[in-house]
Amino acid sequence: MNIKSLKDKLELYYNKIQNPDKVIGNWTIVDTKLYNSLKKIKLNNINNIDKNIEEKIIYAESKNKYILIKVSFNFIAVKIIDNEYDYIIKDWDLIAVDREFVYKGKATKPMTNKEIIKFLGFKVSSKAKKDLEYFN
């Protein structure tokens, strides 16, 4: 990503946080177009969920894409890629920012894996539901 596009993206995110088009609970949706497009994606597999103290990454697959979801106490970001190698090349796309953290500095209760998938609006196959149960 070049510097100009990074600055443009950061400015867009800042403007969306200040003047949100969509707010769900305490989350400001900063990329409404991408957020709405997630509702068209059906997850067939949940391959792995990496957790550490500050964030978790959910590795999932649809029929023809790999989807990575990064969730922290203050943001949610995704990568939708065509193959595993794009993981290194493609940047994360910010979806939502926690308003409580931005304005008050308070971290809210972390969402469960199911809550994250539901919040983002993904459709989920029965196999993916079983995978989610396995990782809980």
C-alpha cells in the first residue's frame, strides 16, 4: 500500500468515526459497503482460531475465498483473499471501531466467536457451526 492511499484510508476511517453512517451497539461501522457485502458470504469451514491476550484471529473459508477476521477489544478487521499467499500481500480492511474505547478509553466485554460471526452477518454452514463449537 502506498502512503497516499494509506493516508486516504485513515482519513476516511477518522471521518466515519466522527460522523458514523451506522452504529451497532457500541461499534461504529467504518466501512459500510464492505460490512454489507459480508452478508452475502457463506462460511463453509472455520479452520482455526488464534487467541492471545489482546486479539483473536478467525481463519475461515467460503466456497472460493479465504476469510480472516481479526478482533481486538477496540476494532474488527477482515481480509478476504483468493489464496493463502495473499495473506502476506493484502492489507487488513477495518470494519468497526469500539466507540466506548475511542471516546472513554474503556474496553468492553469481548464478543464470543459466534457473536463475532453474527455481528458481521456471515451465513454459516452446518459444518462451520460445528467448527465454531469445537473452537469454543
